[in-house]
Amino acid sequence: MSNPGNWKKRLKNGLLGRPLSNDESIHQRLSNPIALAVFASDAMSSVAYAGQEIILVLAVAGTMALKLAWPISLAIASLLILVVLSYRQTIKSYPHGGGSYTVAKENLGVMPSLLTGSSLLVDYVLTVAVSISAGTAAITSAFPVLYPHRVLLALFFLMLLAFANLRGTKESGAIFTFPTYAFIILLAITVGFGIFRYLTIGPAAIRVPAAGEIHAITSNITLFLIARAFSSGCTAMTGVEAIAGGVQAFKEPEWKNARKTLTVMAGILVTLFLGLSWLTVHAGVHPSETDTVISQISRQLYGDGILYYLLSFATMGILVLAANTAYADFPRQASFMAVDGFLPHRFRDLGHRLVFSTGLIVLTVSAAALIVLFHAQTSALIPLYAVGVFTSFTISQIGMIVHHLREREDGWRTGTVFNAVGAVATFAVLLVIAVTKFTSGAWMVLIIIPIIIGIFLYVKHHYNKAEAAATIPPEDVEDEFRDLISKRKNHVVVLAKDFDKRLLVVLRYAKANIAGDIRALHISVDSSASTFRKQWEEYEIDMPLDIVDSPYRQVIDPLLEYIREMRTCGDTVTVVLGEFAPDDSIDAVLHDQTSTYIKWALFKEPKTIVVSVPFVFKD
């Protein structure tokens, strides 16, 4: 009989590629250009919607308020530079990765690290949902006929992204390099061309026609409005922590290459963000539900020519691929927490292509749920965004202050000042985001994070209990080994359901391989007891047979009662089960699962061992 798993293995290899061995992990490391595409696509992509979110808030106060987008952008860029300087120190001090979570764990303790970890995981899920929704918006701006199908389109992009990442970090990075650099180059050309036309021809050359009637003033410009616009624009800072969390993915020397990539990313990000913001203000762009800022500016500069569509597709590409930053960091972050016992251990296991497959799947399912729930609307998801990332920013910088004061390495005073200023600034932004976006959806994140922390603590508590139960205390080692070699009995119970070949296989195995007092047990759920005993005697089976009547047709409860009576004076009971070995998933459905339920029940019984003997047959 051919191996039933062969076709599954061939299908998996065909879709994902051949399995990678542990020795090949070093070859999966990323060069700086590819790492920039993998880890910085989220930060780069935020340029496409951060400025739009600023003017979306300011538009409430009329056209005059839109000019405030430029000073707000300058403030955001200054804060971003401060945070990047902090993460450069984090990368050097913690070259093995983990980013904010590791900093918090090493310097502030368990609860701050769990707050950081939960905040980052939530933010990564939101990154995927927001990025793919924004990418979908970019393409529906160019092709409005697709707008009603945006949810299905977003889910399609999500599945493609998940599939690419399951093929491996290096391979997915190579796939995503071209779209990332295409967006950077095309947007840089657009920003440069727009500024050039403004300086050489005049403001009219870049002025975007207003869609519909725009009122000069619709409400007062308040400090709260400015703060809300600032908090919306701070989405431009999401993703800058990803490189610090994924240092191990870089080629050697890892931390130096990670710092270089972070610096390059920050330079590109600040330049494009400020350039696009300047154009948005001077072009008089007004927010639109169906037409993005980049789409309006590029249409004004290029018309409906090929450059307009190239930039639209490049924007869609970078926004969709921005989610790849989360795909690079969410599974890695989850693996760090799984190693520490706060997530199920399977999150720390590398899969078929040396990626953390469990984390990838959980991220995909969670993001898909958000896309469907919020109808792939970027503006609906944005209020949930950035709360988590600024929480991790603040805790990380406080942790680095503690690190500097304790270690006092070269430049620790300067580092302490940077981190102190950064901690105050990011905490202030966190408060602004929490207050201004609370009623718009931030309250959900503020509730979800404590729930996730509770899950972390429960998982850790479970693993601690399991470890304590399995650990032999040093003072009891001698007693435990004395008990191990004691002359206690082993009662062997062969569960006999039907008198057939399967039973004979089980009996033969038990007599040949298990030492102890062997007995057969038949639980009669119908009127078969006398027939079964007659067959037993006719075949002259040299083994005691007990028959237990079960008038309510139960198997597990009578079995548990039987072995509990047998298990006296600390004796062990071994229950031997015969099972059909299914040839495939269809066979597994056709045969009843009683043996599975029996094993689940017996696993909870003390001093009870379960042995499964497979019975293989061919159709």
C-alpha cells in the first residue's frame, strides 16, 4: 500500500517549495536592500495614507484648517527621528532581537513586557488590515468600478500575502523588493516633479480642482481638532520598530546591518512624508472617500497617462505589501513570547520553510476578520491604529533609560537624554491618541490588550503547573527512583469490543510485550455478553475475561470504574486498545472515534497508561 501522506507531501512541496533543513537557516538571512523591503514596507506605506488622515480630520474646520497639515507633519517627522535614534540604541544593546518586548522584559519586568508584547501583536494585526484596506482603496480610486467588491479584493490580497510568506522569509522578501522600490522611486519622482512645477510655473500648476462645493469654514479650529489630526498622522510612525524586533533576520554582522537599514528607512520615510505633505497643502487637496491624496496629486501632474496608473499600482503594491512587515514580525514576536511560556509552544516552532507557520496563520485569520468586520474601510480602522505601537514606543524608551543607568556603556548619558525626551514625547502622543480616538474605536484596543495579557498569564500559569508536576525536587530524587524500582504490580487491561482479528492482534501484542497481570475486559452495551463469552471459550484464549454490563450503553464510565477498583496500593493499570489505522481522512470518518474519547478520559487518570495497537487493513 502506498503511503497515504505522499500526495499531501507532494502538494505541499509544490505550493510552498521543498522543505528547508535547519542547516539552511543561515542562507535565509536578508541582505540590507531586501530587508528594507521586508521590514520597512509598513513605515514606507504609511506615507500613502498618513497625510490623508490628517486632512480628513482638519477638513471639518474648512479649507483654512487644511494648511495646518504642514506644521503637524513637521512635528510628526521630528518625533519619528527621535524614536529612530532610540531604536538604533536598542538594536546595538539587544542584537539578538525582540525589540521593545526584550527591552521591557530585561529592564522593567514581566507585566510591562506583556503590555508591550500584547500591544505589538495587536498593532501588527491592525497593520495588515489597514495596509491591505488602504491598498485596495488605491486601486479602487483608479478603477471605481471595483469599489463595491473591495472586501473580496482585500481578502484576495491577504491570501496572496500569506501564501508568499509561507514560502519563506527570503523568498517573500525577493518577491516584494520590486514593488517597494517602485513605489519609493515613483513617489520621489512625483514629489520632486510637483515641487519643481510649483517653483518654476507657480501654484496653479499643481492646484487640484476641488470636488464639489467646499465651505471656507464649517467649525472652529480647536486644540482638540489639531491634536486629533496629529494623532491620525502619527500612523506614519507605525512599523519603525519592526527592524529592532527582527535583527536576527539580517546577514552578519546583524545589528550593524539592522542599524544601517533603519537609518536609510528613516531618511526615505521623512523625505517622502514631508514632501507629500507639502504638496498636499500647496496643491489644495481635499479629502475624498473614493480618491486618495496621492491619486489626486498624481492625476493633476500626469493627467490620466501611464505615470498616473503606474503610481496607482505602485501605491497599491506598497500598501498591500506593507502588511508584510507584520508578517515578518508578528510570528517572530509571538515566538519570543512562546519561548518565555506566554503563548502556546507551537508558536516557537519553525515550519516547512523555516518560518513560524502558526503565527502566520493566526495573523492571517485575525486580519481577515477585521477586514470583513470593518468592510475594508481604512478610515474605520485607523482609529484603532497606533495605540499599540505608541504604548510599545513609550515602554521601550523607559526600559532603555533603565538599561543605560545600569550598564553605563559608552555614550550612556546621551542615550539616557534621548530616551527620556522620547519617552515623554511618545507618552504624550499616546495620551492624545487615547483621548482623541477613544469614542472612534480606540476603546476597543484598550479593552482587548488587557484581555490578551490575561490570556498570556493563563498560558504561563498552565505551563508552570505542568513543569512543577513533571519536575523531581532535588530532595526527593532518591525516593522517586526507589519508587521506580519497587515491586508494585502492573495490571494490564485489554479492552475487547468485538471478537475479530483486531482483538487477536491486541492480545498477541499484550502477551508478548507487556509484563503484568493481563486481563481482558468486554463492556456489554447490548445483549452480546453471552455470545462474546462463548466465542472466548471456544477459541480457548489463555487469559482471564471480565464482562461488565452497561445497560445505558456507556463505555467510558464503566471502564473508569473498573480500573479505579483495580488500581489499589499505588499499582499501575495499563489499558490496551485496538484501533483501525485509517488509510486517509475518509477512512477516519467512517470508523467510530470511541477509542479517541477513551484515551482522552484515561489520560486524566493517575497511574494509568494507555497503549494503542493499530490494526492496518487494505481495501
